[in-house]
Amino acid sequence: MHFTDKVALITGAGSGIGKATAMRLAKGGARVAVLSRTAEEIEATRDEIAEAGGEAMAVTADIADAAAMQAAVDKIIATWGRLDIVVANAGINGVWAPIDDLQPDEWDQTMAVNLGGTYRTLHLTVPHLKKAGGAIIIVSSINGTRTFTSAGATAYSATKAGQVAMAQQLAVELGPHGIRVNAVCPGAIDTEIDDNTDKRNVAAAEIPVEFPEGDIPLTGGEPGRGADVAEAIAFLASDAARHITGMPIYVDGGQSLLR
């Protein structure tokens, strides 16, 4: 999986899956634009890639801000002149609460970032991908696509299901342009996103369920790593996956098969 002469954009690249993906694609020879709304994080990612011998650019933008995203894409094109790989990874867990407790502004925020942010990322980058073809990978989740056991996660699950639908719809639309569109659906991964989940009164929406001992069969219950997802993304971005499009790929060690 080599990416020499390729330019990649990874959103949410300051930590977790996004950072691991940026490191993996840079290792394969891609020039990588790492994007996040937190400058300090992506500058650290950029520096780490540079120290490993790769080439990276740090771009600060909020995926929910259309003007900021336009400026970010313009900067990438002005610097490197092309775009071949887009990894739409940035997102939030948002507020998890029973539906009659979840407030309209909380619902709207999760939609604006997860679905709206994915739309804005692709809306602005697809015109550049159309010039020579390329690959889009959307980071979804097992939540909302295979599992529905996270109490109160209605807004989050709806966005993750929506992202898979986007990948499949766009796989058909963009196929004639030589653009492949796939989704990865991670299960429990050792990242910091759970620290940013705002849970409120979720017990009221919870249904007691007993899972088999060790609810991630492949690892005895231990969560996966960001690098595990990054390898799947690298495969989908590479020529090795040249005839794969419109597919949700589950990276969960078998977790969703038990839930």
C-alpha cells in the first residue's frame, strides 16, 4: 500500500483514528494535510510525521464551518495542486440522552458536525478528486449500523447510519469519475472520544442486556487501537482496493456480532 505522489486530507487528525491514519498514509509516501479545529493537536501530528521523514501540512478548520473548510481546501490545492484521498473522520459523540430529554439544539449540533461536516468535506473536495479519480473513506461506527445498545445515542446513531448511506449513494454517483467511496465502522477503539461524550439520564433509556463474556471476541474484550482502523483505511485508499466501493467495513474484532 504505497501512496507516492498522492495527496491526502484527513479530518479530525489531531488524535485517535485520524492521527493514526495520517501517520499511516504518510509512512506510505503520501503528502498529508491534517485538519482539526484544534491547532495545537494537528501541529503536533504534523511535526511527528515530519520527524518520521514524511511530509505534512497542518490546517485548522471546524468541519461545521463552510467558510473555514473552503479556505482549508483552497490552501491544500494552492500548496500541492491536487487531492487524491479524503478521509472524513472528524466527528463528535455529542449528547446522549432519552429522546424526550434530548434538546433540539443538542440534536442539531450532532447533525451539523457529523453529517453536515461530512457533507461539507466531500462537497468541497470532490471537484478536485474528479480531476484524476481517487478514494473517499468515511469513518462511521458500529453504532447505528449494526448495534443499537448505546442508551440515549439516538442522534449519534442516526448520523453514523447516515454516513454509511452517503458512502453507498456516492459510490454510485462518483463511480463514473473514478472515485471510490467506502466507510469504515469501528467498534470500541482506544481513543479519547468517550471523554467528550455528554451523557444525561441515559439509565432511563437503557434496556438491560447480558452479553457473552468478553464482548470483543478477537481480543478478549480489549478495545482495538487507532492503528487497526488506520490500516483498514489505508487499504481502502490504496490501489489494492481498486474494485471496492460502497462498502461498510467493520473494524471491531467481532464486537458487533454479539451486540
